[in-house]
Amino acid sequence: MAGVETRISFELMVIKPPSHPTYDLTAIIKLALSEDVGDQGDVTCMATIQDDMEVEAHFLAKEDGIIAGIAFAETVEWSQKDGDYVHKGLKFGKVHGRAHNIVRVERVVLNFMQRMSGIATQTKAMADAAHPALILETRKTAPGLRLVDKWALRLQVLIGGGRNHKMGLFDMVLIKDNHISIAGGVTNALKLVDSYLEKINLRMEVEVKLLNS
């Protein structure tokens, strides 16, 4: 955390982020930091905190839930790992360093972790309610945060929760109502896809509304 460290060590993770051919997670984190400090930096921090002051800060759970996003802050001393259940009031992480650095990146780290933890917690609840059916995610993610959102859901593989579906438009053929309508019906859409899949090796799925129709 100190020094605004944005490197992520995927090798040390139990559950790695889903693969994506063009997504740069480190760049997303740097963008999040940049949009917060702008071109002036944290002016309130500079006005109120001595430049060389060092502090110790703790991560405190504000409610019960599944923790996710720990990998975003490598220099924190964690007592929990991604996918663990935490209770309200638990101190699950500690960091020591330059106050300016910690205060500047605090909100960005928490924004990522709170979003991922919320997704992981809700996914677990829905997966438990739907068992033995599986909960799959969709492409309806926040722009720029698709890998982060899907990563949070992937953490639930450890505890019997959700499963990753397709990452985007590039890794699976999924015939939906729009494709069927434009192609001139289900039969024609399937024929066209069969011909296309002779050139590339991808899975194909068809979205249906009723299983008995």
C-alpha cells in the first residue's frame, strides 16, 4: 500500500482472476488512483498531515460477509484470505507506512474490496438458495470492471458458490433473441453458426425462455 504499489502477484493467489486477452488489471487500478488524485494530489492530506508522518491502519469489517479483493493490497498484513467469511467488527488487515500514501489510496482499495466482497457475499447467498443448480454470471458488469466483478464471483468456487460463464463476446457463441430475429429464425441462426464454427473452436449456447416449448 505504501508507495502506491499497484503490482499484483497472481502467482500467490489461490483463485486467480479469469483470463482475458486484452484486460490490464494493473492499468485499471492505476486509472482508479489517477481519477481520485487528479493533477494536484490529495490536497486535504497535504494540508493536514505532515509529509513524513507514519501511521498504522487497520481494515475493519463493517458487517458480516465474504471477503474479496485482498490481492489488491499486497503490502497489507492480512489475517484472512479471499473467500473467507468475516464477522462485523473483525480487524482482518493491518498496514504501516507513510500516512500520505495510506490515506491517498485507502478509498480506492476499499472501493474495489467493497464491490468485490458484496458480489461474493450475494453470490454465496444465491448459490445456497439455488443449490443444486449453479449460479452463472453475465456480461452485465460495470464498464471497465468486468474482470474484477467476475473475479469476485469466481472466488465462490472455493465455497460452492457461483461459476464463471462467458467473459465477453469473443469466447463463446451465445445465440440470443436479437440474433435469432435478425438471422430469420432459430433454424437459420443455428445453420449459420454451424458454418462459422467450422473455422474456429468455440462453445455454442442458445438462450431460451421456456424449456418445454
